[in-house]
Amino acid sequence: MNEKSGTRTHDLPTPQLIAEFMKTGWAPSPLEGITPSTVIPFCESRREILSKKYPGIRLILPAGSAKVRSNDTDYRFRPHTAFAYFTGITGSDALPDSVLILEPNDAGHEALLFVHPRSARDTDDFYRDAKHGEFWVGRRMTVEETELRYGIPVRHIDSVSEFLSDEKEALIVRGEDRSLDKQIEKRKKKEAEFLTTVSEMRLIKDNFEIAEMQKAVDATNRGFADMVRVLPAAIQVPRGERIIEGAFFGRARLEGNDIGYDTIAASGSHACILHWIKNDGDVLPGDLILIDAGIEVESFYTADITRTLPVNGKFSPAQRIICKLVYEAQRAGIAAVKPGASFRDFHNAAQKVLAEGLAELGVLPISAEESLKPDAGLHRRWTVHGTGHMLGMDVHDCAHAREDQYPKAILKPGMVLTVEPGIYIHPDDELFPIEYRGIGVRIEDDVVVTETGCRVLSSNLPSHPDEVEVWMSNLLRG
Ligand code: GLY
Ligand code: MN
Ligand code: MN
């Protein structure tokens, strides 16, 4: 695609006659009923905090460009999270190549939003430009409509290059927009610090964010119920994991949402492959299916929930033992999430339960106590990942935060994180008796740190094996 004009090799020529004809006969079509977004005051205070950290420096937060999937077709667009966080522009309102600039002034910074707005009918773009034209990609908001909706002064993106040409001292989130990157002098260390700052600012969620995360979790709960309902159908066809994945995506779309990451629908021993997203396996009665899925709501906040379910609704004795062990480990983990505890505490609490359980099962060649020492860790053969991470607009949120602010930090009210211990016994693992081999179990919930402990946002979804059986039985009967 021609980046400037949005035309492609196979597009038809446009004779002058039709070009003129296309400009005539259109009624005005303003968007009716636009209201200011409820996120505006939250974004204003986020921008104010950022402004205070960088007096006198121009701050550039690009939404990013569309990513090519193949030739001239793109992946569905998702703006950079920092752009979304500081503008409030998310979901289908987010447009590729937009950019937020915080321009320094005497009072701090003025926010300016540069976008490619609606092309009016007196241009050719609305029917010829496959990248921006509304005959191709749909109606975009005008400058005025965007200003009303998001409360930020808006300019046309075509003016951004000239705006930046004075070469004022600037920091950019680099790597999202090639043309902006080219124009801004590279300052590796300072840019890395800037990325860290915008990542760390999201560590503690405001009330808007926590309410949105609860919505995402509640929608995800409904998606899990749908996946249980289609289990009988999934058993009937090859690659039944895709029926499960499809049911979850169907729930997301049914409610106007998206998914926050590719669903893991891992039946049988696929559960031992931590990032199993191929989802091309059969779903067999007698096996477990590990499902890790999260709905992303329009504001981009996502849930991240895992349940491991018996395909036929009943756990075998070996499956139950492992599920129970992971359940107990998760309870211990959740109990350790509280203000003042360190981020590693809940991991350590869950690991202790897992190591003791594995020792009791007779598979650990040393005691649990020995294994839990930092220079041993033999139990980790069956539980190789950490027990949780920050969650928010990104499923692995705040990934650029400094060590002392995240993995080595003290938990504070408003942090949202996952607690997700697991045990994975590969099918060729001779240390376990045969009936355990190929069992993989993870239980993952989303919690918010409160003043006194934590609240489990996903507590409505059963996780104890007995409760899971009752819940599944009710869903499969109804
Ligand atoms: N779904 C990815 C994770 O649990 O971290
Ligand atoms: Mn997770
Ligand atoms: Mn997960």
C-alpha cells in the first residue's frame, strides 16, 4: 500500500468524470449524541503527574502504526498502551498513526492530539484511500468530534512533522511510529527511563481502572461458562480445542468485547505446554482441559484467568490430587497478597505448598525444605513459571518497571495482579506414576490489593475441585 495515498497496486483508475461525480449529492452526516468520555478526568490527572516529572521537555506518545500481517493486509490495530492510558482513546476509537504530544508551557504541559480525522466529501480520500477512507475502513471522527469525546485539543496528523521541526528537547516512546522516530533525536538512556516512567505509573490502578477490570473479569466468567457448555460439542470433532477457543471469542464478541491475549485451550498433555495457543488438539473424555483466557473490554483492561476442568465433568483420583494441591497453593498465595508484603511473598507462599505436596507424592529426591532453598529448587521441574504478574491494559502489565518498583517491590493498595500456581507433569516424566503423566493444572485468579489484604475479582468462578464439578454439572444439565 502507498503509505501516503492509501492506494494499492490492484486499485482501479479514477477517471475525472467519476472523481467530480463523487463530490456531489451528499447530505451532512455529523455523529449524533457524542458525549465526553468518563475517562477524561482520570486521563487529565495522569497527564498532570507525567507533566510534573518532565518539566520543559516535549513528550511524544505515538499510538503506533498498523502492523502488516501479509502483503497489504494488516492485523487489527491496537495502539500502544501508554497512548491509550494518557488519552483514554481505546477500542474502536483508536486510530493508527495518531500521536499525543505533551507540549511544555509555563503551567506544565499542554496536551495536543494529532490524528488523521474524517476526510470530508470534498476530498478523494473518503472513497480512494484504503487506509483512512470511510468507504474502506468506516467513519472516523472529525477534529471537533474527537475534541468533544476526549477533551484534548486535536490537530491533523499532516501537521505533526512541521510542529516537531523546531527540534525542541523531546522524549518519545520509540519503536511505534517510524516517521516520528526519524524526526526525534535518539537519547537511548533517557528514552528508556521515559518508558519506565509511563510503565510504572500504571502499577497502582485508579478507581476507573479497577471498575473496568471487574467488568473484564465478569465477562470472562461468562466466557468460561460458555466453554463448559460447548464441551460436549468439542468432544465430537477433531481439533475440539478450537471449539473451546471459538466459544470464548464468541462470548467476547457477543458482548462487544475482544480478548486480551490468545486463548490457551490445552487438552490432555497440551496443558504442560505453558503457552499452548495452537489449539489444534482433540478434546477427549477422561482428560483435563486447561483453559487460560481473558476478555478485554472496550477500555482495554483485560482479565487473565485459568481453570483446569475435567472434560467429562468428573476428576479422576490422580487429577483431583493434583488439582487440590494447586488449589491449596493458590489459596496460600492469595493469603500472602497484602499491603506491605513483598511482590515475591505470594510466589514463595504458593511454592512452599507445591514443594511440600510434591515431596508427599514421593517425587522429590530431597526434602521440601531443601528444595525450597534458593540454590536447589528441584520442585520447579514441575512448576517452572512465576506465580503471578501485574495485570491491567496489558496482560503482563507494567513490564518496563524497574526491579525495585515491581519484582522487588512492596505491594500497595490498588495494585492488580494474578495469582497462578501450576503443576505440569509431562507425559514422558518417569518420576511420576503412570496415572499422573500428562496432567497439567493451573489455577489463575485476578486480585486487587486493598488496605487490609486483597480482593479476588474472579471469586465467582469456582476453583476447588468439588465446586468445579457441581458448577460444570449445573451448566451441562441446563
Ligand atoms: N495468560 C498468560 C499468563 O497467564 O500469564
Ligand atoms: Mn497470567
Ligand atoms: Mn493466564
